[in-house]
Amino acid sequence: MRIKKYYSKNEVEGFLKVRRELGPDAIILQTRKVRPRGLKSLFVPSRVEIIAALDRSNSFGRIRENTPEPRSAGVESELKELKKMVELLVEESAGRERGDGERLQGFQTWRGYLEKQDIDPVIIDDLLAPLTAKKGGAGADWSSLVWALQEELSRRLAAAPEREHRILALVGPTGVGKTTTVAKLAARYALNAKERVGLVTIDHCRIGAVEQLRGYAGIIDLPLEVAVTPKDLERALQRLDNCDRILVDTGGRTTGNHHQIDELLDYVKLLLPAEIHLVISATTRWQDIRHITGAFMKLKYNRLLITKLDETLSFGAVLNGAYHSNQPLAYLTDGQSVPGCLKLAREMDWSELFLGGKQPGGREHPAPFS
């Protein structure tokens, strides 16, 4: 007895395949529509599966006539048993496919959740691709998928060492909170680490910028230098030569204004080697983060700093910034309080932030469909 499966676009095409290969004596045991397993099922249409059988002992050597030769009782019994076996196998296979479908739905649930976190679609594909390649792929159970996703998130969010260089400067677009963050860093170094900290501002374009930082410097009792030109910056660094740490606040630059960014480069060159932190607000869309990380690249930033985590329910900016800047995270901020609301990246629980748990500011949010 020869048994074979055939796949085709429709039943007519399938029956023709059976007839061509097995001949007119073939018996159709099962016909059903099937879909490919895994992610392919989303893009590939269903096909017709035909299971056919041929009794070789009854077929070979038979002279075909207009009236088919009756089958023996033994052959009929064998075919009935065979058909039952095939039906059982088909039923088991359908059960497995239903299970795979449920697990695939779970996989797609996580994709939708990451999209709601405003994560760049390119990064989502990059995150999920290794999961499908691992054992089980999209058919992996829910808990295994969660663990694997946590691993992928942690692997892509590197943390930079703190205080690697004496000079630390913040650069980035307007309105992301650079000045307030400088004050938080100053308080951390001066009050907690007991370091001698000096402040420099070259934010001479924004109204009130110097006064704002001067107010923070007065509260913490730190020296403040104002640099209007690159020459001013050189002299300011000389006057702060006895400081353990020098923090530099720069004016926000419009991302699309390359002339403004080029002007800032003249100052940044005088600071190197230094920690140059690109500051991005957590409220920034992934499309804009792509633009920001590319536009400020000429300033030779080597760190990433995310602010305003408390102002959003979506934290994709953290992952988007790390991915497109290709730089490690150093700090994150989640409020206006000085010296509080400053987080070290190396102490963050990324899986809790992205996949459910306590949010910045003590808020709670659930993992998707948990």
C-alpha cells in the first residue's frame, strides 16, 4: 500500500496530481485546507492537502476496463483501517496547529505591545527575529517568549561607566531638559560624592538660561563660568582647573539647523577627551530620534542620556536612542526634583520598564494581557 500527501492551490489541481502519479485506481483518503506554520501563515495563502493511497497488489498487472474490478473483502477492510489511522493523524495534526496558532497569537501580541511602546519597527523586527530563530520559534510557549524578549532587551541596552572622564558635556535638541539635568549631576557629584565641581554654560541664546544655572550653582555653592565664544571656554576651563569634575551645559540646537550644530562643534573640540552626552526626551517619536542621532553625530557624542521618563507611558525612546546612536546609556531622569529624579542606567531594570511593572514615578503598569 502506497500513501502520499499532495498540496495544491485547489482540489481540482490536487486531484489531477494524484491521477497523474498514482493513476485512476488511487483512493482519496482525506482532503482539507491547511496553512503553513509559523510567521509564514501571515503572508502565505492556505493550500489544499490531499492524502491519497494506492493498493499496489491490486493495481499492477491489472487490465483496465470500463467497469472497475471489485476489491476483495480483505482489501476493503485494510483500507477502512488505514483511513481511520489517517483521520486520527489528521486530527492530531490539527490539534498541534491550533496550539501553534495560539502561541503565534501570543507572539503577535508582544509585537503589538512593542509597537504601542513607540519602538521603531526596524528595532521590533530586530528584537523578535532571534526569538523565531531559537528552538520553538513563534511556537514557543508564552513564558519562554517573555524570558527570551527580556534577554534581547538587556543585550541591546548597554550601560556606560560613571565618571570615566573629568569633563562631562550635554548636547541635544531644544527643550529636552539639559540645564536641569546638569544641576542634578552637579548635586550628585558635589553633595553625594563630595567632589569639587565646576559649572560652565555656553547656552547664551536662550533667555534666562544663564540665570537658571546660576541659581542652581548658588544653591549648591559651585563656581559657574559663562562662555560666549570658544576663547571664553578655554579661559573658563583654565579657571576651573582645580575641580574634580567640570559639567558643561550647552544651548539646545534645532535638529534641522546644521549651521547651529556646526557652531557648537567649535566648543566641543576644546572639551575632548570628555563624556559628550546626547540628551533625548523620552517623549520623542522614533522617527525624530532617527533624525536627531544622525544630525548630532558630528558633535562626537559617546553617551546617551534620556530625560522626562515621567512624562510618557511609552518608553520606546530609550531603546530607539540606544539603537540609532549606537552608544551606551549613562543616566535617565524622571522628574524635575534636584538632586533627585536622576537614575543610573546600570541600575535600571529594563524588563520591568518595558514589559510590565513599576514605572518611573512609582506608577504601575501591567505587561500585555497578563
